[in-house]
Amino acid sequence: MGQPESREYRAPEESELPPGQRLQRGWPVTHYGPVPKFKPDRWEFRVFGATADGEKHCWNHEEFSALPYASVVGDLHCVTKFSMLGAEWGGVPARTIVELAPPAPSVSHVMVWAEYGFSANLRLSDFVAERTIFATHKDGELLTAEHGFPLRLVVPHLYAWKGPKWVRGVEYMTADRRGFWEERGYHNLGDPWREQRYSYQEEPGDGPEL
């Protein structure tokens, strides 16, 4: 991928915070379980499920790293109530993956899979949003292992758990189903501006049909 470029720093404003959030000056490490050891010769990114051609699409680490590099500026809102504003994320836009491995017309959701079986479900519209990105860099620096190296998904308009660390693939789905944290009581949609933190707050239509 191309090299990240520096950008002019803009101090964030408290007024940019979603309700219930506080401004975070650093980037705390938050995750469940151990940090996986990266093995580049075994790493593979897969797109599978309801693809347009019915095939699984795969990239090894060298191939994925050769995909066009882009950068977006986006916030990170953690459900634990801290927000990091105005970060620059560099990597491969989710839209690029969709263009290279198109979903079938009936696809409405995706499941993003990460190491150790972690997962997060997203509406297709959230996945292909302009600033949704498979990030390899933050503010021009390569991600650390604790923050998701070699690859994490960033979905700036949703709570951060919707963007797993250590991503390994995407499953196209024709119906919604809950991911790892959604099965454990977190909101199925996760919009921080509506404070969609927990499943008990869900309204009809927010989650998969039983």
C-alpha cells in the first residue's frame, strides 16, 4: 500500500462528542482476551458467504498490503464512554473490498470476523459507508499489536466494538445475525449519537428477527 501522508492537526472540541461520552486525550488499550501473535506466512483475509459469483475470495498478507492505500479522518467512540476525536486512519476502504469481491444482490448485512472467533455484525450500508476502513495505520504510524495490527476495522459513525481488531475476513449475509458482543448484551446497531449501547434499548426492527 502507499505511504501515509501527514496532515495538519486540528484540536477536537467537546461539542463534537456524542451524548454520554468524554474526550480522551490518549488511546487506551481495550480488548477481551490475549493479543494474537502475527504470523505473516499464515495470515489470510477472506471474503465469503453470499458473494456475487458464489466463490470465496482470499488475499495473503503480501497481496492485501498491495491493495490501494487510502486515509480517512474519523472518530473512535468506545462504549465505555471515552471518545478519541479526529484521528487519521490509513488502510483499505471497505468499499474497495466490496468492489473487488462483490456481494450477491440479496446481501443486507456482513459479519466481520477476527482472531479467536470474535465477530461484529453490520448492515451493508454501514459497511460501505465512506469512512469505513480496514485500518493498518493511525495518524501515519503503523498500528501496534495491542491496537489491532495487522488489521482492524474502523467504523467512525458507530461504537468502536463494531470495528474488531485483528480482522481476518468478511462474511456476506442475506439476513442479520448477532456478532460476539451483540450476543452478550450489546446493541445490535451501535449508533453512539443515539446512545445505542445495550440490547435492552433496542426497538422493533433494530435486531434480527427471532
